[in-house]
Amino acid sequence: MSHPRQQRGLEIAATARIVKKGAAWLVPSQSGNGRYKVNPEKPHCNCPDHELRGVKCKHIIAVEYVIQRECHADGSTTITETNDSAGNGSKDLSTELERLQCGSNA
Ligand SMILES: [Zn+2]
């Protein structure tokens, strides 16, 4: 519980293999039990955190990061920090975001 969802989503985006399937994205469960299906446009995810609590879960956040990463492969970034619930993590988040930016020339 020490990490805000934004941070967890970022970690998933950085480490997990997230694949697009039609309009949905498949995000591996961090507990190792299968994958969650995320539709970032609604947004919707079939994990308990979203379905039971109606919050934007870490899977949706992770997919949003992946989409942003792909959309801005030219190097520009429009990621807005929204982790207003825990301002103390913003420095690490910025570092992670820099690492996440697409190395399109690689
Ligand atoms: Zn979810």
C-alpha cells in the first residue's frame, strides 16, 4: 500500500509485456494469475479494483502510459503528473518517465 496507483501503473508499463488486442489491451497480472483486459477508451478493466470500486486501476494507468509512449515516439511528452495524493513520489516518477520515453532511434 506504499505506492499510489500512478506509481504502480508506471512500474507495470515499464516492466510488463502489455500487448494490444483489437480495441483492448492485455496487461499481465502482477500476482501471476493471467492477464487483465483493459479498454482505455471507456476506460474499463476487468480486475476487481476497477469492477468493484470503479476506480481507474493501475492496469488502465499502465496502458495509458504505453499509449503515450507510442504516440510520442518523436520524443515529445505530454504526460501530466496526476499523483496529487502523494507528492513525495513525484521525483522518482519523473525519472521513470524519462526512462520510459521511446528510444525511437534504437
Ligand atoms: Zn485493472
